Amino acid sequence: MEDSIFVKILVTGGAGYIGGTVAGLLAERGHFPVVYDDLSHGRRELIPAGVDFVEGALADRAALENLFIAASRSGQPFDGVLHFAALIEAGESMQKPEIYFRNNTASTLSLLEAVLAHGPRRIVFSSTAAVYGEPESVPILEDARLQPTNTYGESKLLVERMLEWFHRIHGLRSASLRYFNVAGAPEGPNGITRGEAHEPESHLIPLILDVALGRRTSIRIYGDDYPTADGTCIRDYIHVSDLADAHLLALSALESTAASEHRLIYNLGNGHGFSVREVIESARRVTGHPIPAEIHPRRAGDPAVLVSSSEKAMRELGWKPRYTQLDDILRTAWQWHQKRYQ
């Protein structure tokens, strides 16, 4: 069934990089997204023009319930929820696990309670392939063993387990989308309007592009002694626009799939991993800058290789990534970084 059946969608964390991109795609396709975000890590400029915004905390169950109630009374109830709001730094999660369980797990419970009380019974959860931890084989399939090596992944896995029980007991329809490194910038009719940036920044591609722009002197490589071809970690990368497409397809699938299958799980990626050194080399080609690199010790909780298979999502959702080459992903990210910082 086409995603046109959905009209009004709540997007938690919609002032962030991924959530804002998805909210923009919803609006472009004629839907009515409502962004709910506390702006603790999001930015107002990432909320697409014309999209309704409600400032609030994910842990505030009363505020969420009031939002659902007001929408129903207006005659335009929410048709689904896209849940992005979360802390995402794996390294930080190994230093402050308590704030990850509080923000990612406990706060999501408040959202689910509000959904059960007054909201739509369809939710797409922005999960992570970090739930797999150190994989036994690659590419990773959805039925692989779940054994996170950091508390970020554990905090997301606990939400997935809640969703499973809420499906069994309450009939809540949900989809969990597991993906690794999201990158790039969406290319729309008005050009590139948003991209990836965090404060403080910790993601590899924006850090590399900061070096190309002269905002940093070098890029740090955390560990060059992993059991990989060049000694650096290998990761899967997915363009943010391809990820946005998958979220809308998953939301539609929750309506069209047989009731017994309304707990959906999909990996999302390009199916090919790139090492840290390969990402740096790609950035050198795209930007034309030398991008000096420094070797530093490994970070706790970093598996050597994380590459997922997306065959199930392609087969069942009809998902077709448009950005399959790393240089193309980096090209869009570079265009946005230049526009933002120069």
C-alpha cells in the first residue's frame, strides 16, 4: 500500500539531522509531519519550513498525551509515529551509561505509554545495527545474535524488546530499522538545505570534512591494529535520503502487512563496508584536499567490522538505495559543508 494513506505523522527528534530530513521528505510528499523535539541536541534550522513544531521532552508523558489528544479533537489525529529522538554517541555511552538508559530507553517508554493511551498504533523506531555488537559473520542478517558491545547499542536493544512485548500484549504495530553510519546531505528541488553536524562533533565524515575546510588540523584514526586489511575499522554507510525513504516504506508496511507480522525488523545499509582509511581517501578525492591523519588508541566498545545486509528490506519493502557509492555520499556532504562553513 502506498504511503499516501498517511496524513499526519509525529516525528520525535525531528530537529536533528536524520529526523529533520525525514520530516522534509514527508512534507514534500504531501503529508503533515509534526516535529516534537526538546532542542537539547537538535537545531531549529533543521526543521523544514512550514512544518509544525512542538518543543517538548520525550520523557514528558503528559505533554505527549496532550499532543495526541489535541490532534484527535482537531479532527486530524496522528496516523503514525517516527521515533528518532535519542542520544547517539557510542563512545560517550561507555563513559555515562546512565544517561543513555535514561534518555534512550526510559524516555521511549514514556512515548510508548502515551501512544497506547491516546496515539496511533503504528510506530517506526530508529534503531541501530550496534545491537549486534561484534558480529559472528558479515554481512549481518536480521536474525544474527544480539550482543551489543556498548551501552548505546544496549539502550536501543532494550527499546526493541519493549516493542516486541507491546506487540504481543497490546497489539502495537512497530518496525525497527537497524543501520550504522548515516551520511550525506539531501538533494532537493531547492538544493541542499541540511546536513550532518553535531555539537560537539564526533562522527567520522563531518570531522574529515572539517579538516578539508581548515576547521581542524587533522583527522584522528582510533586504532590501526584491527584484524582488517589496513588495520582500521570497517563500517557500512548509508545516505540520509535513502534512510528517509526506508522509514516511509516501513510506516506503510505496518498498514499493509498481515496482523501477525506487525513487528518488523530491517537492516539498512549499502551492503559494502569501508575502512576508516578508505573513507579518508574518498574525502581526499572528493574535496581535493590532503586531509592529514593521526593514529590514536582504540576506543572502548568499537567492533572491527560492521556491515549489514539490506536484502530483506529491498525484498519486502521494495527499498532501492540511490546512493551506493561512497564518493557520491561524500560529495553531497561536502557540498553542504562548504555552504555552511564558507
